[in-house]
Amino acid sequence: MKLHQRKQFWIFDMDGTLTIAQHDFLAIKQELGIPVNVDILTSLSSLPPNIKKQKNKELDKIEYKIAKLAKASHGCFEFLQAIHSQTKTLGILTRNNFVNSLETLNAAGISNFFPEQNIICRDRAIPKPNPDGILYLMKQWNAKPEETIMIGDYLYDLEAGKRANVETIYIDPTGSFPFQKEASYKVTKLEEILYL
């Protein structure tokens, strides 16, 4: 039995997985005036409360501009249609905020596949690589780990899946797969998942 027939609950990273990656993280860090060697959310979380609040507002504005330009990754719409037609339950786990997540999905033309209650972002769960968002969705869905899969393009997606005890699919269009040790499966494009 193929993988897509065995899994009922599908959790997707958004940027770089369902949509074409557009974030220039180095430029965002420089614009926010935070260290370039630490990830953005970790860096912001260590700031004093008043500065943290201001920097988070700035980050939201930067990400909103990026969200409005979102484009679905190659074959994404057809892949989601194929999975959705099998009555699978689909969710999003992103480090973005909720408003910008909705804007990204709308701009990319794929929002219809994801009910709002299935979109888990940094304002609803502890951000990846923490498994909190995956565990939250699984609890909502009454899903077992063996029925669930996490799909993403970065180490944090794979680590979150591993910590939640679910299998992971690592998507890397370049085919270089630097984080492959953390993945259960690897593909260069979404539609390849249908052949696993």
C-alpha cells in the first residue's frame, strides 16, 4: 500500500513547501536589527517585552508584504486536489502568524484546502522545531502518530515531526537534502509523494 493511502492526517509546512520560498531571512534579520546567526523567532523571544512587541509588529509587516506575493509551488494545487479527493484531513503548521498565513494561502490560491481551525501558527502553538503544533492538531483530529505525516522543506519541520513521533517527508527542489538524516522520506516535488 502506498504512503498516501496509509496516512489519513497530513500536516504541511507552508513557505517553501506549499509555496515557493521567498523569505530572505538574512535581509529580514538586518532590517529588524537582530543577530544574523540566530533564527528570527528565537532572537525576538529573548528581547525585553517592550522591544519584543515592537520587533514582532515590524516582523508581521515584513511578512505580510511577502505573503501577498505568495505563489503555489510547482504541482501543489493538483497534489492537494489528489490528496483532498481521498478525504484526507489537511493542516498547516507554520512559524508565520495567523493573518499572514491566511494571506499566503489566499495569494497562492490554495486556501480552500485548509479550514482555518487547521492552520496552526506561532500565535497558536510553540513554534517548530517544538512539536506542540503537531500534537495540538493530532489531539483535535483524534489522530494516531502512525496515521499522521509532516511535510516540510527545513530541519525544523523534520525535527518537529520526529519529536511528535510521526513520519516526515522532506521536500527539497534542489535535490541536495542537507537534513535527510532527520527525514523518513525525501522528494524534490510534491507530486512525487503520490508514488512513495
